[in-house]
Amino acid sequence: MLTKRIIPCLDIKEGRTVKGVNFVELRDAGDPVELGKVYADEGADELVFLDITATVEKRKTLVELVTKVAKTVNIPFTVGGGISTVEDIKALLNAGADKISINSAAVKNPGIVDEMAREFGSQCIVVAIDTKNMDGVDFVHTHGGRRPTLLQTQKWAKEVTERGAGEILLTSMDHDGVKNGFANEITSEISALLGIPVIASGGAGKMHHFKDVFTSGKADAALAASIFHFKEIPIPELKKYLQAEGISIRL
Amino acid sequence: MEVAVIKYNAGNVQSVLYAMERLGANATLTDDWETIQKADKVIFPGQGEASTAMKYLKERKLDKLIKSLEQPFFGICLGLQLLCEFSEEYDTQCLGIFPIQVKKFPPLDKVPHIGWNNLQNLHSPLLAGLDESAYVYYVHSYYAAVDPEFTIATSHYITDFSALLQRDNYYAMQAHPEKSSLTGEKILTNFLNL
């Protein structure tokens, strides 16, 4: 039976792991390769590395990191953060990344999703969508959630799926960093709307939040960062809890 | 032990090489006939699309080479599908080691099938030490149908499908052992020990 996935997200800046609360305050939480291996050994189902480096050296350091991770870690991992060209994607996939996540680049140039799907296959293309509710309507945001767009979240999710996305990573900016639970309503709406898996992100604080997002949120996977980095919820304990609650989980 | 990993236009080959490195095997990525023929074990990895891959293999006559090999041979993911008879992906005639059809999952659930799923009905030395609690990592939209003669394990998603196949020296796996944590390492180790 296909299981629900637990995905720790490692925010990377210049080769180090960081995690912000509401994407503003950054705290250091260790070496990404070591941390990735620990998570894999603890039973994480996948890893996401989100690079927030904004220097010209970015591509080189990211390819180096991907190479180290691919050599060390025996589970799948996704790389994202400011990736915008087919060339960058090729370099990262060749270095051993399993999937590439794109966000602002897709909003700026939706055709890149089609181009990537044709060139590399839908299975390695994750479209990350940062969403925020504004007066009852969900709008896509870019640039770490700071910049609103005119794109309505549900319509955008449908469009990128038709263009060839293999998965959607949906982050609720209203929930991210507040630890009050995932955005179950919009996650469930998007999941029911699309024929591809949806990874829910933003808001994990307690173990039951994961159960909720897999049941009422209809998510296929759930992503979290600080609760794992600061050992608030150990992955083995979370997975045992979910299994006991009747969720299909790999132990 | 020398392991040849067949080089063609397939994605994510690097991960297979790294997995071999972690297991202490000496693996070479190559499309050279002699190197492949002399290798103790051959791995045929793959991610991508069937018709483009078959065209590439034929152009370089790697199709004939693959069919002539006698050492333990392991097709992974697209590698499994290419070892079958025919794929619905752009109606592609494949290598025909396994007389099995590769079909697209009907849209009764989310496609691609992405994530960890368990193996069932395991019976092969390749799967020694594993049981139905073994989970492997899948990413695929097409599947090989179950064949009582050649299927050595099944998985279930929308339908039962061939998780692993075997015919003589040819072994194949739909999931990614190189990405399947300790279970995947066990399968790769078993293959290296065949």
C-alpha cells in the first residue's frame, strides 16, 4: 500500500542549514549533509533542500552540495530555491538530485514547466506554490511569500499540472512558522482538484497536525522544518503515532 | 568485482553509481561493448521516456548487446520497462526479454505513482532477507503487468503490478533500489552476491 510521506525541509544558505520563522528570522541548525543523513536514518521518506543563497556563486555551491548529498543519502531528495533555467536544472539532476522544485520562475515564465517536463519528465518537476488568503480568496505569492501575484492559487495549481508538473508543494503563508496546524482546507481543495500528489507545507507544530493534513487535508506528503531540526517532534515517534492512528506509513 | 552500468540517455544514473560506491562495488558507467561483456554484473538503470530510450539503444546497437549478455543483469525503473515486450508509452517495441506488456496506470488515483509502497508475494534469491514489510521508493506512470512465470514480487497501486521480474540471468525492478534506504541496499547487495 502506498504510504503517506514525511519530508523534512532543510533551508540552505551558503552551504549551511537555516530556518526562519515566517521566513524572516534565520537560525542555524547544522550541516545539511549530516542532517540529511540523520533524517534518512531516522525514517524520513524524502528530503527537500531549499537554497536561499542569493550570490553569483549560488549555482556552483548548490551543485557541490547536491553531489555530497547524493553520495551520502539513500533516499530521494528535491532541490529548490531560485532555480530558473533548464541549464541549472540539468546540472542539478546530473549531480544526483531526484527532483527540482521551481516557484517564482514558473510564475514569471509558465512555459518553463512545459519545457522541463519535455526535457526531463514530469516525475522530477515539483512546482512550489506559496499561497495566502486575501479577503477570502487564495492568491499565489512569490519571493518567499513577500510578493503577491494576481494568480488565484487553485487555477494556478491546475495550470501547472496541465503544463506537466509531477507534484505540487503547497505552502500556506498564513500558517507557515506559526505551528497551529497545516492549511487543511486549501490543501484538500487542491488535492481533490489535481491528479498529481500534493505535499502540504507550513504550520506543523504537533503530531496530530500531520494526522489532520493526511485525513481532512487529503495531502499525499507533509513537509516541516524547525520541529524536526530542533527535535520538538522526532521522526520515528511521529511515524509510530501516525501508524497507530491508522495512517498508512513506512516504518 | 566489476559492475558495468549501461550508459545511455537516461536520467539519474549518478545515484546508481553512488549507491554502488556506498556498497563498496567498483562500478563504471559505460556504453563500451567489451567492458560490458567482461563485467561480472551489469546494471541497466533508467528514468525517462521509453521510445526515446529505445531509439538511442538501437542506434548504438546496445539492444543486441543487452539481449546477448549471460552474467547477472539488473534493469531498474525504465530499465525494467525496456526489458519487457511492448510499452504503451508512445507504442514502443521494447527488448522483449520478458513477454509482458507495459501499460499506463488508469486515472483512478493520482498518476504518477510516487512514494513508498511495499513488496508482496516475494520469491527470489534477489529478495532474500526481505518480507512484505519491505518498502521501496516508486516514481512511475507505467507498469508491467503481473506474469505468474516471471514476476518475483508484486506491489499494489490502482492494480497489482510487477514490482520485480526475473528470467534466467535477467532481473528487473520497477522501484528505485538506489533510493530505497536499507531495503534497497539489501536488494542491491543480494544482486551483487548472485
